[in-house]
Amino acid sequence: MAFEKVKEYFEGQGLAERVVVRAQIGDTVENAAQAVGCEPAQIAKTMSFMQNDGPVLIVTAGDAKVNNTKYKACFGQKAIMIPGDRLEELIGHEPGAVCPYAINEGVRVYLDESLKRFEVVYSSGGSLNSTVTISPVELAKHSGSLGWIDVCKGWNDD
């Protein structure tokens, strides 16, 4: 169901060819990168967190890890991931297929600075075997992002 909503959204934007169904993606960034044919860092991971005022998605580069200190400085609270069994209810996508498109109303989306170094990234397309090929600028537009934040480590010299 989520995949159909994502596909329908991109069709409506004239970007249907960006949503690709693949034979297999895998359950890790490395497996996804191999299936897509890109660097692991170019996989746009969508991380799901519960905050005091509701769910938040943060899209990061595949080689980035959320830094708890930076997260708390940005949001004023501790990073608490949404349990997998609540993702579909709170976000609208199943575990392993979370993406920042066609999500439930009220879910806020932010993009991490780690994505800005790429011309193209590959996010989930709302199913375990689909991807969306997109630039970071387009990702900001089509995800309804509230902005760029810096909450990750491991992708640069910090």
C-alpha cells in the first residue's frame, strides 16, 4: 500500500521513472548499495524517532550515524527510535521500507547535512524492494522537509 502511494505521488510529479522496483534490496545499507550499484554512503537512510510532540523522520547518508549529543542539541531531547512494530501505525511504512514520501499526516521530516555531498542519492520507495533516485535538492522538495540539520557523525572528520 505504501509503495503505491509513493509511486502515485512521483507519477503526479512527472517523475515516475525515478521509482524503481528491484529484484532485491537487502536489509543493510551495504546490500542496498550493491543492488542499486552505488556507494553505501549514497543510500539515503530514513531514521524514525519519537519526540514529545510526535514522530520525526531524519534522512541521513548511508555512512552516517546519529550522534546523540548533536541530536539533543538540535531537538532538546534524547533520541528515541520508534520500535519496528509501531512504524506502520505512526509513519505509514513498514520496517525496512521507511521513506520520507507518502507518510502519515503530522510526521515531521528533516534532512541531515551528510546528504549534501552527493549529486544523487537512493532512498526507499515505500517497499522492501523499491528505490527512488533523487538529488538532495529534490529530496528536500518532495519529502516536505522542514530543513537541513546536522545530527550525524561518522561521515566526515568529526
